Amino acid sequence: MNSPAPIAPPDRGAAPADPASVRVPHDGLLAFTAAVFADRGLPPGRAGAAARALCHGDLTGLRTHGLANLTRLYLPLLDEGRADPRAELRVLADRGAAVLLDAGRALGLWAAGAAMDLAAERAAAYGIGLAAVRGGTHLGCAGHHALRAVARGMVGLVASNCGRQRIARPPGGAVAMLGTNPLSVAAPAGENPPFVLDMSTTAAPTGRVRQAAREGRALPEGLLCDDRGAPVTDPAAFDAGRAHLMWLGGEAGRYKGYGLGLTVEVLAALVPGAGLGPHPDALAGDGGPHGRDDDIGYFVAAVDPGALREGAGADAEGLFGALLACPPADPAEPVRYPGWHEHHRAQECRRRGVPLAADLYDELLGVAARTGLTAPPVLEEGR
Amino acid sequence: MNSPAPIAPPDRGAAPADPASVRVPHDGLLAFTAAVFADRGLPPGRAGAAARALCHGDLTGLRTHGLANLTRLYLPLLDEGRADPRAELRVLADRGAAVLLDAGRALGLWAAGAAMDLAAERAAAYGIGLAAVRGGTHLGCAGHHALRAVARGMVGLVASNCGRQRIARPPGGAVAMLGTNPLSVAAPAGENPPFVLDMSTTAAPTGRVRQAAREGRALPEGLLCDDRGAPVTDPAAFDAGRAHLMWLGGEAGRYKGYGLGLTVEVLAALVPGAGLGPHPDALAGDGGPHGRDDDIGYFVAAVDPGALREGAGADAEGLFGALLACPPADPAEPVRYPGWHEHHRAQECRRRGVPLAADLYDELLGVAARTGLTAPPVLEEGR
């Protein structure tokens, strides 16, 4: 079995698949995941949407936001009642282009996509549409939801705070006040793969740190630092309280990363009135991560260039095509853009099966056994 | 005279004022700058707005985007006919919440603020408002225009591409394809200074590199690199073609900075149909900066939380107040947020006068002599 490494994005830090891995059929993996969610009470359509959102991580190589989170995050959320499988999105205010929604603890894997569908409908009418959401739970890969706008020829923007979960310290601060606050923007690119930026505003998301800790891999410098700002490469130091997440931009540019994290907090949580990281309650923190990621807020927006002018589709194809045609410094490494590698990797996974680390596949077998469902078969075993 | 350094933002990289500097009265500086623009044909109200936008840089410490650009950028734009002092903003499409405007080469220092006023009017009605602008010229500090939304209790977003000027290479590319593509977000913070993020998506804007070159100062690592990616600290290497701007995020995170730069290109230029950096024409570039910053596009948006819910103002005050109350790692360096330092510095400048480097003041005396206007008097001489 080939490793997916050759088409992994060179700068996203996605680790190559574990050498001990299997491939499972994409359709079977989706059907199994949807059945697991349906077993927890999600209506069928919603379970399917949540499964597609979760498997998007494994399909595109963002393994930290894929099925690894099924038993670590989503099933516990449902089993503890922190997520409500049947909650409807409730409209609290509707100003035409902008709608304020209460997600009522619905599973974010589904709710964020439903919010994007609403934002895109409004964008088709008004040129821009916004669904501002409170009461949300973890939405998975923000880029998956942003891509729903691209299917309609629109630009999609999705940002999420982390509710009251505080993980990252403001520069110079001794107490964690903010989440990793992800931000995604997706845009059509004509016949080229869509542009998809999907990033934490911290230097890395916590999932990447914890995955490295599970796999016993050191992290590169620039992601974690100690109390005095010195670089830390041992991922286990994070959950041991001996290291903190750095902001995007490194030491010199951290005010920009911090500012982007605050931008997400403002747009995704202040605007809809969701749980805020920076809050007087946060001051009781002891320096490390604290608080729970309940009452998450989302900023879900769509911009429809076609509602404003002709020719945007051709211009988009020209823009991203010009980037792909940029002469590379090293002929062996052609120029790409965010989303290109993920698109090609997803195509390969649909064709050849989705690679899953052996221990992750074992987790799915455990879920299957406990729910009485059948796990997807192994197509191919890795080295 | 005290240096403004103690209240300069620690991470913005704003250099302390030149030791040989003067302070001039804020009102006098604004009136002089407005008179210079009026002399070039701007209607009086527009000349005043452009003067406030330009002086915002010197007032807040973003000296690279202040009066230093009067003789380097704005007067040449007007004198060469690349900017039209009297062009009106023409509505090409109006979808209620979103409006497409052609700025017709109006001076961006004025036009971007006028676009924000329109976006904010639409946000008051629809919850969100967008003015998508093509045909623009350089808008100065994006944060100044984003702040116009804050005056109405709204969140302001301003992004601008650099038209067809290509300065930064895509990661792995041998040809410059994108501009420094600034992005600004401003939000109310109650009784606290407003939040204002105002950043280039490259590690530094070109103005910072060129200012360091003029002043003979080395740059910190992380802003420029050579053809092989090795760090360069000599700012003169940039215009000599021996160094390139790096993306925000450094070597490890550059795909995020590049993705943010592309986000600005999509929102600010693809949506309105302005000049694009990545375009087949760009492939003729020789590796260094090329192309002109004509037909710049802006994404100017406002979100009105008050149109969606009650209590957003109090929540904003709580959010930013909690950050200011965060226990600092070093008691001598309290926790702040982007916009805090700039607000306090501007207050001091309004009270004590605006510090200008001696050579910049000499440039203004030269402009005064050539236009028959009187430059603002010196209040105080520096060391």
C-alpha cells in the first residue's frame, strides 16, 4: 500500500498515515459512521451529514479532525447529554441577510452545515448571507462546511470559537483565555480543485498535539512553548501543563495570530451571544487549559459573487490556474494552494479506500461491537 | 521629549520614533494634509477624510502607513493621473445587503471610508452589509476604515488586495504573484479601547522593510528570506531583488499566511472583479516585485450585533475587560490586545502633538513650499 504522503500538503503538518494501517471503502465508512450516529438518536439525514463531516478529516488528511474524534469527542458528548441529537436550529432573529440561530446543543457536525445552507440561501438573495449561531457543539473540520458554499458557486466562511474552553494564553498572560478558534474560507476555482483554507489561529490545534503524543512523535519547534517562552517539542508536555500552545506567527508575529483568534471570538461568539473564552470566570484558571467547550458559537457566512457580477467563475479559474502555473523554485515541487492536496487525496481515497491507522480501526471495531453494528471491511492492509 | 516607545505595541514591530524628531499639533497636521489634498483637486469633505485616514498612521504608531506615504505614494498617484481626485463611487449592482461599487480610481484614503459608511448602513438594516469595491487605489491603514463601523457599535472588516502589483511568491514559487494583502477587523469593546487588528498577510508590509532601509536598521529574522529560504535581515536586499517577503507564520506556518493572503485576494478582488495578482500576466515576472497597484479591490463589511440581539455591547466590554484583567506573566507587562496601544498612543498625540521624524517634517515643509501652503508649526523638538 502506498503511503498518502506524496500528496499530503507539505506545510499543513499532517503526519503520514501510521505504517500499521488499513484501507476501508469510503461508502462503507460513511454508512457505518452514519449508523453509529443514528444509533445515538440522530435522525437519518442528519446522521448522514454528520458522518460526511467527520469522515472529511480522514478523507482529506486532516486526521486530527476525523474519526479519531468519534470515541474521544462526539460519542461522549452525546452520551453525557452535552449534545442533543434531535435539537432543531431555532431562529432567534431574522434580518433577511443575517439570521441569529440557537443550535440548542445539536451536533455541530450537522448544525454547521445546516447553518451554511441557510447562509447560502440568503447570499443568493442579498449577495451576502450570515448565520450567526450560539449553543453549538464541536463542528469538526470547518472547511467541510465552508465547501458547501462552493457547491453553489459561492465563497464560504466558517469560524468557530471553543465556547468556554480556554486553551491558549494571550501574549504575556499567565492564564489561558481563548480556544484554538478555527477559521475556514473556501472558494470556487473553476475546473481546479476548490480553494480551502482551514486553520486554527493558534500555531497548531490541540488535536495535532495530542495525536503526536499518542504516536510518540516529537513536534517541530514553533507550536508549543514553556512558561518562559522557550520552545517545547515534547507533545506530552501540553497535557502535563508544562507547555502552552503558541499563536500563529511565532514569537515575532504572535500579535497577528492572537488578533486573528480574537477576530474569531468576536465574529463567532460575541456576535451571536455564545459562551466566551475571555470572561471574568476565566480569571479563575490556573494557567493551563480549563473550562468546557459548551455553548460554542459559529460565524457561518456566504458571499455570492454571481449575485453581484458576471464572470466571477472564469476569473476564479484564472486566479487559481495562474498559481498552479507559477514556475516552481524546485521543479520537483510544483506550486499549489490550500485545498489542492486535500482534494486530490480525497479523490484517491474514494477510489482506493480511506486509510485508517490500525489502532483507529480497532476503535471502530469496538464501537461496532458495542452498538451491534458491522464495521466497514478492510480492503487492503498496510505495512 | 519622551519617546512613544513605552506605549508602542510590543509585537507590532513599530520602531520607536526617530531620535531626531519633532511634535506638531494634531489639528494643524490634519488641516495641512487636507489642504494639500484639496490643492490636488479633492473636494473639501473628501480631502478632510483622506487627511484623517493618512494621519491615523502617525497618530497610532503605524508610521509606515502615515504621512511618509504622502510624497512617496499619494501625491505621485494624483500627479500621474493614476488616482482621480473627484471620481464618485458608482453602484454597479445592489442586492440590499451587498453592493458592488466601482471606485473609478478615487483616492482610497477617502473611498474605503465611504464604502464602510455604506456597508454599515446596510448592516443596520440587514444585520450584515458588504461594499465590494473595484477600481480602487491604496487605502492607507485598513484599521482606520474598519473603525468607522465601531463608531456605530458594529464590527468592521476591511481587506484590500494590491491590484496587479505582485510582491510575494507563493510557497515554493519562483515568481511573485500576490500583494501584501492587508486585513483589518475592528470591534467595540465598551469603555475599553476598541479592538483593532490591522495586519499584512505577509510577515511584514513593504513599508516596514523600506522604512528600515531608509533608517539603516536591520530587520529581525522571519520577515525576509533569500531564494533558498535562508533568513535575510538587511532590508535593502528586498528592493535589490536579493530577498523576498515571507508569509505570516514563518517557515512552519507559511501555508496559513499564504492562505490568508489568498483569502484577501478572493474576497477583495475576485468578488468585485478588481485587478488580480495571480493572473496569466503575472507569469512574465522575473521573481521580484512587478506590476502596478492599479485597480485595487476592497472587501468592506460591517456586522451589526445590535440588529440581531440585545446585550452585545456589555458582552464586548466584558470580553476585552477580561483580557486586560488577565494576570500577566511579568507584572511589568500587563496583557493587552490589538488596538489598545494604538488608542492610547493616539490620545497622547492629540494632547501633546504628533511625533514626526525630522526628515519627514522636512518633506512636509517641501510640500508646503511647492504648494504655497503653511506647514504645521513645531510644538516641541526631540533629542
